[in-house]
Amino acid sequence: IGPLVQAVVPVKDDGKVVGLVSAGITTAKVGGTANQQLPLLLMAAAVGLALATGGTALVSRRLLRQTHGLGPHEMTRMYEHHDAVLHAVREGVLIVGGEGRLLLANDEAHRLLDLPADAEGRHVLDLSLPADTAGLLASGRVATDEVHRVKDRLLAVNQRPTDIQGGPPGSVATLRDSTELRALSGRAEAARERLDMLYDATVGIGTSLDVTRTAEELAELSVPRFADFATVDLFDAVLSGGQPEAATTLRRTALSGIREDAPLYKVGERIPLVDSAPQARGIGSGRAVLEALLAEATGWRAQDLERSAQVIEYGIHSLIAVPLRVGDLVLGTVSFWRSDKPEPFDTEEVALAEELVTRAAVSIDNARRYTREHTMAVTLQRSLLPRRLPEQDALDIAYKYLPAQAGVGGDWFDVLPLSGARVALVVGDVVGHGLHAAATMGRLRTAVHNFSALDLPPDELLALLDELVARIDQDEAEESGNSPVTGATCLYAVYDPVSRLCTIARAGHPPPALIHPDGSVEYPDVPAGPPLGLGG
């Protein structure tokens, strides 16, 4: 029957072969069957090949579209380039999946957030981040420059979702360290505030020519913008307008603070100057002295052991003592104290304190000079006014002299006995204030005394006085700083008890008031001439 293809299977009983089963087919029959199925097999193979070729083409086209036509080598280079850029940027970059797991973090993100090496793949809530930062990353919500504190850093966080344009669910976040920028901004803001304070010092200190009030303005301006407490201590001679001399004590002139119960010397108290104290050291060196930690300032504590202990216990912990000086002239000292603000004073604040006190010192010295001149003018004026009324029987005379509060002027009066029991009454006013006005008033008063001895009518006497004033102005025309005498006024009246007549002439001065026995007041119609010096 020809060659066979035969299969044999043994038959076993208890593990022993007891027989064989054999089946076979001739090779001729196998070949015939295969030949009958060959067209079908070839057709199936062709269809499979066509499908494989089409699928490969479709996949290839999609891959080319996704990779922009880049080959394996170019794709490898591009990946390496993008990875290098990702880790080289100075901003932290995070990619978080839709389920809140960290998919990618560049090197800067690891540094800024202090992420563990195995952070990728873990949920952001499990990375030991601050609660608000982890919550933002897990939420995927939009964020723009949100400031988050992570340990000692201030991070500006921006976040956007990745599925806006059909991308995978999740979000991408960028982190920027803004700690230094905010520190610079803080310093710039502090510098602006200091400039504002110096400007306010320029316009707000020295509004009056009073030493005490000027010192108070300095202390009030400093609290609380610069210090929690500020004190101004001056030498006694400065308060009276004198030249300060070496002394062992100061006078507390001004005190301003955020509270009123601080155990500092009160206004008016004397303060001993101990050589080791920062105030005395500042006066000696001419520079500000910083005691950053008062608890360790043995020199300051030696000034008053009991009071210094109370000050430290109260919470005052830092001090800047600045000498109050104009050129080589030391007027006193200014102390700035800090309690509520925990940071001690620093060197930048020392420079600000010196600038502030320097500006205030000019105003205090101007007030001191004015006080001295005012005191001298008052003394001169009082010495030139009548000390007592002359004896005469024609009139009962009473007087009251009240100088203006703004300053010492040239107002004056006089009572002059004349021949024939007559009496001259004089009232005058010199333009201006201060020493020059007082001195000019004395010259005019002396001139009226001399002219009255000529026994002239009031109008003729004022005419002579007018010529004198014109000559005085002409003589002093080349001198600077002196107010003109022209414009001075005068009223001259002569009462004759025999005729019971009063003759009055006035040069620019207001008319007299006549008070009748019933209390009514009348202003006599006295012709007015021009002020003295105008040729009236």
C-alpha cells in the first residue's frame, strides 16, 4: 500500500504494557489532502500579509506624526536635550497626575521643596510638604503667583491643568524662590519709610522758636515710627538760651513713648552724666553709640543701677544714644529705646538716628538763639521803659505795659513834666521785633526827651522826630539785617492844667480813647499824619 505515516500508543495494565494500538495513513493520501487545502492557505496568508502591511503603515504614519518625522537617533537626542533643559532651569517644575501622584520633578523642585529621591510616583500628600502647598498640588486648581512658605523659603507658585486642550489629566506647577526678592522689597520699603520720616522731620520739627517744644516735636516724630520710646536731654544753659558749658548733669526736656508707664526719667528730672554711659560717650566722641543689648551694657547700667534694672525688667532691650550737636557745640543728647519690637537696633538704624538728630539739632539751636535774643531784648526794653513815673500834680496817671507774646517789639510810652506845670504824654511803636526794635525804641524815646525840653507844640515836635527818623534810615541804609525805622508811629499830647486843654498830634498812630465818668468811650477826631520818616 506504500509508505505510511503511523502513530502507535501503548496499552498498560498496572504499569505493564499489555498491548499496542496503531493507526496509520499513507503519504500519498496526506499529499493529496494538502494539495486540496493549499489555495485556501495561500489566500489566508495573503490576507494576513495585507492586513499586517496596512497596520504597519498606519502605525508608522501615526508614529511619524507624533515624533514629527524624527528618527530614533534624533528622538534620543531630543529627549536628552529636553531632560537637560528641564533640570537646568532656575524654576522648579512639577507634573502631577490626575490621581494626585507626582509624575516628574526637576532638580530645582527637589531643592526648593526638599523632596526625597523617590518622590516620583508617590502621592503629593505623602511628601511631607506644608499642608497648603500639598493641597494646592493635589487639587490641580489654577494658581498664579501664590506665595507659600516652605521652611525658610517664600515660593511663588503657578499651576495650570494639563487637560485643557485634550491632554492627560493632571497639572503642571512651577516654583520660584522669591525670598531674596521679598527681602530686597522689604529693604526698599524700609528705605522709603526712612526718607519719609526725614522729610517729615524737616517740615515738622522747628515749627516754633521754643526750645522745649522743638525737643518735644523730635521725640513725638520718632515714636512709634522709629523707636518705642524717645527722650531728649539738654543742658540747663540751652533751655535758657545760653551757651552750653561742660556739666555733669542733663535735664530731661522731652519724653515720648508708646506707653506712659516706662521707668525712664520723667520730664524735668536731672540725669547724671557718667563717663561710662552711652550718652556721655556719645557727647565725648561726637558720634552715636549703639547698645544693641542693654542687658549686657555695663556702662549704661552703672549710670543708675536701680533704674537700669527696672528698665530691663520692663522690656526695653536696645538703645541708640546720639549727641545733639551743631558743629562743635553740643546741646545735649537724644536717646532712642526699643521694647516691643524684638529685633535690636542695627547699624543702618544708627545712621538714620544720626541724620534725624542732626536735622533736629539745627532747629533746637535756632530756638536757643532766639531765646537768648528774646531774653536780651526783653531786658533791654525793660531798661529803656520808665521805671517809675515822674512827680507832677497835673494828672493822675496809671499805666500797664503788656508786650506781645510773639516777640519783643518797639512799643513804648513816657510821661514828661514840662514848664508851667504842663505834662507831655507819649506813646510810640517801632516797626519790627527783637533787639534792633528795642534799641531803636530807646533812641526815639531819648530824642523825644530832648525835643520836649525845647517846649515845642506837639506837631512841631513830631516834625523834628520825623526828620530824625529819616536821617537814621539813611545812615543805616548800607547795613544789612536791620529793619528800617521808617514806619514808626508816635502820638504826642500836652496837657495844660491852667487852661485845662490837651493838645494832641499823631504820626500814623491810632487816636486816643477818652473814657467819660459814665463809662462811655469816645475817640477824639485827631488829624492823622503819616508815619515817621515819610516827610509828613
